[in-house]
Amino acid sequence: MMAAYERKARASASRKLTQQDLLYESLRRAILDGDIVCGTRLASSRTLAEELGIARNSVLYAYERLVEEGFVTATRHGSIVNHVKPAAAQPAARVPPHEGDAARPLSRRARELPPRRAWAGGATALRPGTPALDAFPLAQWRTAVERAMREVHASELGYGDSAGLPALRHAIAQYVRVSRGVRCQPDQVFITDGTQTSLDLCARFFADAGERVWIENPGYLGARVTMLAAGLTLVPVPVDAAGMAAREEDWREAPPRLVYLTPSHQYPLGCVLSLERRLALIEHARACGAWIIEDDYDSELRHDGPPLPSIQGLADDTPVIYLGTFSKTLFPALRIGFMIVPRQLAAQVATAHRTLMRQGRVAEQAALAEFIESGRYARHLRRMRKLYETRRDGLVAAIETHLAGLMTVSADAGGMHLSVRLDAPLEDVAVSEAARARGLALSPLSAFCLDGVDGADGTAGADSVRYNGFLLGYAEATPEAADALMATLAEVLREML
């Protein structure tokens, strides 16, 4: 071992490796080359440090890396070398570099992830999820960012607090307390890159691989992708006009660790979770030790009355992780969202969050904090609610004019999209593909479903619902444009019929 270390030291002199990296590479190469065979017990860290004349911590570091990478197993009898096929025994590459990568399969989890739609061929009309960017107060936002940049100090150019800019956390806490009835303090607010990042953190922080997560069926594909990637067991729960319809036997027979839902504007159907079900959800989650992930999707954009109170704010100490984002209310490229965790978990989440996350965009976060506290954010939302209501009404009128008997509007309570049922004897996926050639980005409802399930036990049921229809985004479509688009869609359907 001494000779191998000295050879590596001479060969690596120009690379200026630290002692711990040098020892790690020496041991790793000796194991791969077969110089240290399977079953060998490595010298104790103290003994090896004395032999090599290096610090014991350097040896411990090298051993820990070898254990992490699977070269060595740490036992109470010492560090034992695992079986590793020597690198020299590997067959030589028979294809040019990179050409063989395409044939190498991805992990099983990666292969099983549901595909996400790529908006190809220039089809963007009616695409859901994108706000009316033409109505965004860009001049006001530019001024806010420029002011924030002028006030940034050199000391603030580092990573900063991993939980986010304190001013922004304070502004968000104050805003959601007033607008959404959320019960929180700034230290419960954690800034993320958006809802998808928040979901990933929830899957890591609040569940272990293999545990159950209930999701709405049909439901948000991004949540399904994240939970699958985290190794969680998906349990689809059907949705009806009153939201996620979990049964008493579901709680008894397949209790979840996580429950993910969009209660204020269910995605994709648009329904609202009833108060009765909200209260029952809290009660059952408390009883079985589950965490509720409340994705408050489109809550600020409700057209028929004020936003509904959050589940999180219905009672003290609810087992709810509340998620929000500014991608829909401001603009997607901002990439700022947040999650609000229960009070008793804030310190633990802060520690884990600090390990996984690094913050940046100090100017954007400062500008957003000022945008919220000045009242401009609330004024912008009021304008957007009126604009989206007008554009929704225009789209509904266009559907009634051009698609009567072919499509029916299922839900239109708010947000930026309609859920519509396809009444024509056609498959929504086939219609979507045909419409794409005409510039229409229709999202088939069937793609949001997990087929053949009914209930939280995941078994097939006779009354399982198969959705056949579309999500139609109207945020970017003026009433005049919506009329022309629905006339085009009518042509597509009649040609297919």
C-alpha cells in the first residue's frame, strides 16, 4: 500500500492533490487494478496514518469515500474490500466515443417517467399554464429590479441564506396570511425555484422510498414525475365535482405518507375541494401521520368571488405543506416559488434545505419583495383576474358558437384554462395530434389519468372514469383570437369525423 501511495504521489505531483484525495485515488486504483483483492481488510486509520505520515482525518476521509462508492464495506471488524472486477479485465471499447451511449439504458425509474409534452411544430395557441405575458407590467418590474441592483452590496453577492432573502420571506408570509388565510411566520417560508422544486423537496424531506403518496386522478403530471423519481409508490385517488374523493376504506386499507392535491382549482379539471372534504382530510391525515401537500394552484385567479381559504389555515398546526409560485401570477422565467412548512418542522427543514439548496438572484428576490409590499402585486392580480375573466368568457362563447354538440365546457371557475369534454366519437390524443398541425396546442385530458384505477387501493373499479377531452389555455387568447381558434378546431373535428 505504501508503494502504491508513493507511485501515485509522484504521478500526481503536478496536479497538486490534497493528501486525502491522493490516498483515496491510490486505494481506489489499487482495488480496480486488483492489487488489493476482495476480502482484504484495510489497515486501521490510525495505523495507516502513521505509516504514511499523514493526518488521520485524511485516512478517514478516503475510507468514507470508498465506502460511499461501494469499493469498501465498513464493519465492526474493520474496512473490508468488496468484490470489484478489475478495470484491466473490461473489454476494450469497439465503438467511437459517445456512439455507444444511446444504447445504454437509463435507470428503471427514468424509463418509467410519464412523457411531458414538447410543444413542437410552432403549436402554442391554447397552451395551458402560460400567463398573459403581453399584459405584464414590464416597465414597473424593470424599475424594481434596477432599484434593487443599485442597493445590492458586495457582501450580498454570495449564496446568502439558503431559505431565501429574509425580506422576501417576510413579504410572502404577510401576503398569504391576508390573502389566503395561511397561518405562518417568516421562518416557515422557504424560497424555491418553483413548484417543481418544492415538490422535489417535499418528496425528499417528508417521505422515504417505497412509501405511499396519494395523487389526484386525473392530476398534475409534474407531481407524478417527481414522486416517481423519488421512488415513492403512487396511489391515484379519483376526482369528482367536489375534488379528491377519498373513501373511508382508503384511509384504513392504504393510508398514505403524503397526500398531494390542488384543492383551490383542481388541475386539470378545475373543480374545488369542498369544505367538508378539506376538514375530513385534515382529520384523517392527523390520525395516520400523513402530510398534506397543498399546491394552491391558480388560487389567486378565481373569477367567481374571492379566493377560497387555504386548507393550511383551517386549523392550528395542520399537517400541511403549502406550495405557491409566481410563475403563473407574474411570469415563468422568474423561477421563484415557495413552500410553507408546519411550525414544528421549520428548524429541521431549514437544516435539510441548507444542505440541498443554494440561493441566488438577490436582485430579483429583493425586487419581488418590494413589488409585494408596495401593493403593486395585488393590483396586478386584480387586473389579471378581470382580463382572464374576459378571455374565458370569449373562449366559452366561441366554443358554443363553433363546437356545439362536439365539445362541452366541464369547469370554468377560474384560473387560466378550461376543462372541456369531447362529445364527438373521437380520441382526444388523435385530435390533439391533428390540431397541432394547425397550430393548436391542445392538452388531452386522458394524458393526465392513470388508467383503470378506482380508489386509493389502486385496484380496478367498475365505476372508474376515463376522461376524454382537453385543457384549453385562454390567458394569451383575446376573444377575437379565441373565436378564430375554435373555428379552426371545429374544422379539424369535422374533417376527422
